[in-house]
Amino acid sequence: MLQAHGNDLADRFTVQPHGGQPIPWTRFCYGPGTEAYSALYRRLHRGESVTHPVAVTGTVQRVNEDRQGRPYVALALNVPAGKNVFFHVAVRSAHPSLMEPLTVGTSLLAIGEWQIFYGSTLPQLRLWADEHWQLAYWTTGDDEQQTTPRCPPPVATRPNRPAAGGRDHAARPAAPRDRAGASAGGVRTPANGDASAKGGNGAPPDDMLRALPAFPPADVREGSRRSALGRWLRQVRGA
């Protein structure tokens, strides 16, 4: 209805996010138009906390490919956001099937977590779409009649989207027992059921039967625990 009436009724609507307070439609849906895009850009550039999904609507202006050959669409180019400040509005996805129906001239509404990406020549106000329901598109014929909005087909595969800094997976922390042993200066010995630390007959290897010297406490005359650790390592090597 808002699309049919040119958004003239937008101020009369509110949106209630799940578990949140109602917000004005104009704080939920931005566009079409550079003024609305600039308002969202400035909101995110200030670091304002946005705790609900945001929708952006517009018309596909360009279809490009990134360095990995994945298509993405631009809803607006060279949008002014202040003195000598310009940005693009883009929708990207790790799933080419979500971008396939979006051609130049197609109307699009994209909802999700919009962010500013500063890594290209101009900043990008962009959305990474991971699910088909985040995108709704329609076209307008020569008779000005609009098709019914629809979503792309659901994604068949789910490739991992690279995390910030190019790291796909976060480093797994050590087990609490390992950290405790390291902080105490102790030596970790294999558990009884650890077959990888045993010999072929299930007995410990000979080099594990040797008793290690007890770790000495810090000597006041040495001035630090580091010196005591060095003395202990020399005893281990000479054992």
C-alpha cells in the first residue's frame, strides 16, 4: 500500500520489532531517494546503536561482480552525505542465486543488518543477504502496473561468509585444565586413556618414565621467577 501511494502514508505507520518498542516507519525503512539513504548513512556513521533490522528500498541501478566473481547490485551511486563525502548503496550475498533475479530497473526491498564498508574507493552502505526472505523484488511494466513482490528461491547451499579480518574461524581457546597447568608452571602428562601417548603395547614410552625435577620456588637472591625457571630447565636437560 505504501508503494502504491508513494509513501505518503508512511508517517502514520509504526513497526514493533520482536521484544522491542514500536518505532516510526521512517526509522525502519529508508528510501527510495538519496535523502533517506543519507539519513541512514549518517546514523550508522555516528555509531548509533541500531537494535532492530533495517529495510532499504530502491531500484537496481547497476549489477557488478566482485573479485571472486560473485554478483552484487547497487541501488544508488555517489550519494552525497556531507561536504565532499559520497557513498554507494549496495546489496551483496555469498549466494549468487539470491542476486540472479535482480536486474537493472528491478525494484528491491532489502532488510537486515546494514553496515558501512570503508574498504573500497568510496564507502558502501551495504547489506549482506544470507536468506532469501531478506529480499523482495518486483517490476513495473510499460502500463505502470507493478508485479506482485516476491523473494528469490531459498538458498540450496550455505558457504561461510568470511569474518572480519579475513579469518573464517575464531581460534579455539585451550581447555581450562591446560591453562591452569601452564599458569602454574606444571608439566602436562597424558591421561591414562590417551592411546597416542603410549607405546605399541599400551605402556608409556621410556622417555616418559623418567622423573622430572621438581620445579623450585623463586630464589630471592635470583630476583625473579624467570631465573628459577631457567635453572629448572637446565636440570631437565641434564637429567
